[in-house]
Amino acid sequence: MQSCEPTPSEQAGLECDLSAMRSLVEGLLESCGDGILLVDSDGTIRQANESFAAMLGMRPEDLAGKKSYDLGPLLGEFVSTTGEQVILDQSYCDYQTERIEQLQNMLDSGRGIIDGWDFYAYHRDGRVVPLDLTVSIRTGSAGGSVTSARDLTRKKQAEDALQRAYQFRSRFFTNITHALRTPLTLAIGPMESLLREEAGPVSPVQREQMELSLRNARQLLRLINRLLDLSRIDSGRRDVVLVEKDMQNLVGAVVDSFRFIAQKKNIALEFNPGSGIPFALVDPVKMEKSLFNIIGNAFKFTPNGSIRVALDFVREPDIPRYAHETVIGSATRPEILAAAGPGCIRIGVTDTGIGISEQELHGVFARFHQGSAPADVSDSGTGIGLAHTREIVELMGGCITAASAPGRGSTFALYLPAGSGRAAAVLDDSVDQAALRVQTDIEMADVFSAEDTCPEHISGEKPLVLVLDDNPDVRTYITMMLRDTYDFMTARNGVEGLERMHEHRPDVILCDIMMPAMDGHEFLRQVRQNPDWQDISFIFITARADTEMKVEGLEMGADDYIVKPFSSIELLARLKSLLRIRSLQQRTTAQAQTIDSLTSKLQDKYAYGSIIGSSAPMRKLYQTLESIRDSDATVLITGETGTGKELVANAIHYNSPRRNKTLISVNCGAIPRELMEREFFGHVKGAYTGAVNTKKGYFAEADGGTLFLDEIAEMDRDMQVKLLRVLERGEMARVGDSRPIRVDVRLIAATNRDLHKEVREGRFREDLYYRIYVLPLRLPPLRERSGDIALLIEHFLKRMNEKTGKNIGRLPERDLQLFLNYSYPGNVRELEHILERYCLLGRSAENLFAPPAAPQGPTTDFPLDELLASSNPLKAAAQKARLHAEKDIIQHVLQVCNNDFPEAARMLNIGLSSLYRKLKEIQ
């Protein structure tokens, strides 16, 4: 029987593996960011990692062997690492005892986990550390538990700081709203007195301005009152005084307050007071505020139609009637109120207004939530009113619901607990039950808004300003400022603004940014995309002064920003400044256009396309080109090499009716004779060996356009015959194809030869000559238009500057004279090349112009026999003698000047070109 005991080598291997696993586990413990504590089943700490020990300001070995229940206190008063004073009372002791018992039960059962164990542990310095523990049971022979810990010091510090900031914010809102109410009240009172004309008559303009100020001051006071109420709720001051109220009287009084505005807006207002309605436990003032807000909202978002206010007593069986209503953000529900006691009271406000989408509906009761109002509603609100109403109703033990459908209206319902139902239980019987406690004019300030009209005044005698703002009061305020100095027109949003601009073009636009339908940024983009409106001055009006928004608008093309609030002095100064700048820009643009026009006219005198020249021969050429620009006839261009025949061909094509079609240029002298037919007419696939594809020819490529045949005299006679056939019939045949193809091509031909002489000597077909000799153009050589040399030099220098990126200045006068006096046998092309060499070789004219070599000495030979053989020997002798004399003196002067030709010409009192000509004659 074999032994199961491991051999020494196996034993060593197992110990090695065990050591490796132990090292791995310890490494994992130390790499963990949370504190880890291993505890035996008897509560003895077996091991702690560095993170756990660091939380307590200790080392891991300081904790090993201690009991886990000695890590922290159960009772007493201590300073926490958060900095606060911590009192651990009996409730904390009971909590820890409960958790320890739970842990013991887990140890007995061998499974389980405790999560979120709040525990204060001792720190080395005597303070206590708040920890969040998670404890789980270890399985195996050793047993015990594993505890992970997180230090809550920073979290609690952050929570405390946030709580202090929250408390400070509440105190700030309370203080600031109290501080604002007094000056606003003092502003509203005197304006009301003035409007009642207690201090004397008020003019219509003054009344309009005071009503505008009073209306907005009341709106601001209402907003401040709401903020104050919210801050009181936030601070925990639930200062509601619940009394039993007759809701029929209270609701009826509020509804009656809206009768006037309903008549003014042509809205049918209905109140259904119900029957058998018991008294309700409410705070009268806060209840009135809530009703004013709910009914006022209905008026704001109902442009026309009806509003119905209904009062019902709801018991539990009646709840299914209102199942479609949505309760948002409230723990109290209508069915709970209806089931409790005698039931509940429902106040429903139903309108036929614009309605609310399902997505928006869930946010209407959230603080500072602003819905996306449609284009015909100017004010989407501050996002305070409904939130304030919900919180007030909840303070009175009730709840609020909403039901809506876009375009079909909304229903808001307030559910309130019913009172005892005993009329004798009213606690404030000293006050008339029908009287309102709140300030009606304040609560209805945003309902009594200005009529949403778009005033305009356009006389045509003043600069016209377009004002865009969705707030009618802002439009009124700005037009009050403008009426004495400017014409004006107004719009509610960008869509209306574009409509106004199509009717009248404004000089300046004043535009709000946040508007329904089309906001200010989109409106600006539309304006700047229209070429007719791009120069209109544009000013943004905004309540936000942040730099990012300003930069965005300016980058989109706005000229200026005005931040609300602004004064009439600032607005009028900005308008005046922009109009002055725009006037200067328009004047500058007009001057630039005038300069461009004059420059264009001046250039037209000296150029046609890329052809440069102002001499008499060139002006005659321009006249000819202008006269044939609408013609489709064949043109024959003749002239020496380098005179610009291809430039003229281009000018003819791009000034003709065919300018949008193709111009094909062909040098006939560069095509081998055997390839001419293929190149001109093309070929079909398989027409000859190697014709693997069908190819278009020059005529097919130029179909509808122009074909320019340079050096046409180089074309052989066989090809001339085929060319003549195309010109006469307007059709051609590709090589290898018997079917003719119609082509519509205008022909321009050019040559530097005398074609008439070529015809006489049999090298050019006479019939083709007369076929292309329809509109002949002769280009003069440069020596016949020497007055153009300076213009050409200026043109070529400018082109070289653009090509090289350098700044090559004008030629010195001495060098310019050399250029002017040379005969240029190579014409314009030679001039360009000489000028390029001149610039590349350091702007030196030396050796650029090579004159004919002068004889080395005077000659005395005189051909007497030749003179005697002439018809008039004496006259011939005189001419010969003059030539010899001129030759001798020229040679002598050249020797004296060391072959300095300009100096020799000066000494001989003749031009440099005349000197060159005489040297040719005496060679």
C-alpha cells in the first residue's frame, strides 16, 4: 500500500505556491484604494491594509491583534476630522449594538453582508473619523469577516459647505427682496397718483410713459413677492394660517377681478360655483395668490376663446371623472384627499388656449422652468408662478393637477381638504368674506399687459429703424425714444421682421436675441445672407452681458450690442454713431466704385482681354475686334512671329456668343502629316492597327465652340481639301467611319506667312484661302507700334512680380531708353524674354541688345565701273558718296565712344534706332 504523504520536493512546491498566493492576496489588499480590514470570528483584527491604517493615522501593525469593537467609541462628545463637534448619544449606541448583533448572526450562519454601516473610529490624534463600512463574511476554516471602509470626512465637509451656502442664499434672497420692495412701493405710489391727475393734467405722451413704467414696476414687485415667498418656504418658515373659508365667495371674488380683462380681450369668462360646497381649510391670502396665478396664466396663453372656472366637491366615488389629470411632483393625490374625511374641494380652471405638450407638461411646476412659447405668445413667464402655486397648495395640505393638449387648451385643478362644513367655524369673521386680501393690480400685472401691437411711423424723410422684440412694452419704450428723430417699424420676432424688411428697407435694425418663432441670431443670419441687406447696421439688444454671447453675435455680423437696461441717451448715441459710420462706408464704397469705373475705362483704352497697347494700330485692332464680337464668321489672323496671334484668337472667342463653349487651340506645324486626319476628325474603334478605342477629334471636341488653327500654312494640301469640305458642309467623317457627323464649329486661323504668295507658288489651296479669308486681321509688328513698349514693359513686370512674389521696380531711364530704341524682330515675345533676362541677370542691360558688328576701319574702295553702268551715274555717285561718308563718320564716332551706342547716337544727334538702321544700310 502506497503512502499519500507528499514527498519533500512536493512539499516544497506546495509551500512555494502558498507563499505566492499569500503575496498575491497581500498585493491586492494594498493596491485597493478603500481601507480593508480582516477580522477573525472572535473579533480580533488579523490584518489591515495601508489605506485603512492611514484613515486612522496609524500603521497596519498598530492595528493587528486589537479587537474590532475597540476601534471607535459608543458614547461621548468628540471633535470630528470634519471640524465639527460630534455628540454620540444613546441612539448612536443602540445603532451600533444593532449592527454588531446583525454581524454576529451572519457569523453564525456563515453568510450575509452589511452595507452602509455608519461608524466613527478613533484617530491617532484623538479626533474621530466618520467611516462608511461594508462587512461581508469570510468562508473557509478560519472564518471571520472582511470589512471595507471609506473615509467620509471630505464628503461631510462638502455637504456642510453646501448647506451653509444654501442657508446663505435663502437669507440673501430674503434680505434683498425686502430691500427692493420699499423703493418699488415708493415708485408705484407716486405714479398712480400722477395718473389720477391729483397733481394736475397729464399729457397723452406723459400718460403713455407713466403707464409703461407703472405696469412694469408692478410686474417687478410681483416677481419680488414670489421670490420672497419661495425663500420663506426654503428656510423652513411654513407661515400659513389655515382658517375655514367659504370657497364660493373667495373664488367668485377672484373671478370677478378678471371680468374687465376678459371683456377687453374678448374672452368668455364663466364661473360655475357648484352647490353644497363645504368650507375649506386654507390660508386666504395665499389662496388668492394661487388663484390669481392660475387664472392669470389661462388669460396669458389664451389669445381668444373661453375660460371656465368650476368649483366642485369631490368624494372618493367621483375621482374617476378626473382620471385624465396628471399629478406632478406631489406626494398628496386627489384620491387620498377625496377618501379622507368628508372629501375634498376641487377648483378647476379650463381654457381653450394654446395648450401644453406632454413633454412640457411634466416640467410646468418646476422652479424656473420656462416652456417654449409659440410665435403668437410674447411671454413664456419666469418659471416661478406655477412652482410657487404648487408649493403653497401643498403647504395647505392639497395638491395641483394638470391636463392639456397642444392647440386645444389646458385644465389646472387645485384640490384642497374640506373643513368641518360648519359656517360658524369661520375664524376671520371680522373681514368681509367677498373682499380680496391681496393687491389685485400687483397680482394681475402681467395680465394687464400692453396691447400686443406693432406700431410704425414711416414718413420717408428720416432714417428708418426696425425694432424687433417679443415684449410689447420694450417695443413701446424704444419707439418713444425714436419718434422725434427717426422713422420706425416694429416686429414681434424674426419672421415678422423679414416680412417688414421686404416692405421697407431699414437703415438700422435693433433686435432682441431671445424671441419665439425665430430668434435674433437666426434673423441676423438671414439678413446677412441677402446681398441687398448686407450693409444694414445691426444692433443686438439683450439682457445678458456675457462675453461669449457678444462674440457669437459679432462674429455672425452684428455691428454693436446694447445691454438692458439702457437709456435714451445711450441708444440714440449708438444709432447716430452707426449711421455716421455707415454713411462714411457708403461714401467710400461709392468712391471706390467710381475709381474702379474710371480705371476700367482707362484700361479699356489700352487693352482688349490680355492684349496690351494704346498705339494707333492697336486702337484700330480693338475697333475691329469690337465690331466682330457678335459675328460667327471665320477669322484669318496674320502677323509676324511673336505678335500675339493666339491672344487675339482667345479674345475673339471669349467675347463672342460662344464664350461658354470650348476653345480648342491646335498648332498645325506640330502634327505629323500622317496623323493629321486622325487628330482633326478622330477615329472609331478598329479603324487601324492600335485603334483600341473610339476617339474624338479636334472638330468634335470644339463642337458648339471655336477651333483655332495656328500656323495653318503648315498644313499639307491633302488635309487642306478635307478641311475645306468640313467648312463648306458643316460635317465630317471619323477615320474608319463612313457616316458623316454634323459639327458646329467657328474657325479662327493664323499664320506668319504671306498666304497670297503661298497660293501663287502652289503651296496653299486657293479655294481654302478664300474660304478662310472672311474677316482678315493683320497684327502689326512691335516696331510699328513702338509707343506700346512702355505699356508692355509695365505689364510684364507686374506679371513677374505676381509670379515670383518679388517687388521688381520700374526700369531706370537709361535702361528704358535701350528697350524703347530696339527694333524687336521677335516682336512682343522677344520683348518679354529680354525683360525676363534683364530681371534675372541683375537688372543690367549690357549685352541684352546685340547690334550688327561695325567694320574695323574705313574703306577707300569706290565702285566706279558700277556707277558708270547706272542710268544716272552722277546721282548714283552722290548717293554712294553720302553712304560712304556716313559710314566713315559713324565708324569713327563708335571708335571714339568705345562702341557705346547711346553715346554715339547722342554725338551724331540721331536716335538710337536710327543709328541701328544706318548701320544695317552701310553693312
